[in-house]
Amino acid sequence: MNVHRALGPGLTRDAYVECLAIELRELEFDFKRNAPLEFDYLGKRVKTATRLDFVVGGSLLLQVRSQEAITKQEEQQMESMLKLCLIRTGLLVNFNVPKLRKGIHQVTIKPRDHPKAEA
């Protein structure tokens, strides 16, 4: 909220990512930034070119956007990334909106659909 309040809508995604990293550090959150999407497939480790904007506390995937709207495809991609990362909750945050609350899209994997539930 602080980032959007200070910068407003209309900037590039990179500007919001940089400022959000500063905010998370200031709030002393434990997070990884720009981590590669990695997962196991048929017993082999797969490392992709896809980057995860922020993994907060190992339990929240946060992806930043600055565009007209979040698409259904992006929500489906988030759901797939959550399953592969073994994380249950993700936020797609679109900063290109007048009020940030309208730009936050939560994606949650139900326990029965989550790979960790099988363990």
C-alpha cells in the first residue's frame, strides 16, 4: 500500500518491484527475490527461466504487475506456479490501478489440490 500511495499508478513494473523490495526489507520480512521457478519432474530437478518476483517467508508467492488488468491466464499461471513451488497462497498485485485494493488478486491452492497434501 505504501508503494502505491507514494508512486501511484502508471509506472513500469520494475519501479514497483524495486520499491516493494525496499518496503519488505524495511519491515524486516524474510523474502527471496527473483528466484528461479524450480520443481521436480519424474525424479529430475527442472530449473526454468521463469522468475518469481518475491517468495515471502517461504509461504507466500508475490508477483508484481503494472498493466490494464490481471487476466484469467495469469491467475491460472499463478496457480500452476504455486503447485510447483509447493506454496499454497499467492498474490498477483497490479499497481496500475487507481486504488490498490482493486489490483490485488489472491490465488489459493486448496489443500486437496496441493502436492504437499499427498505427502
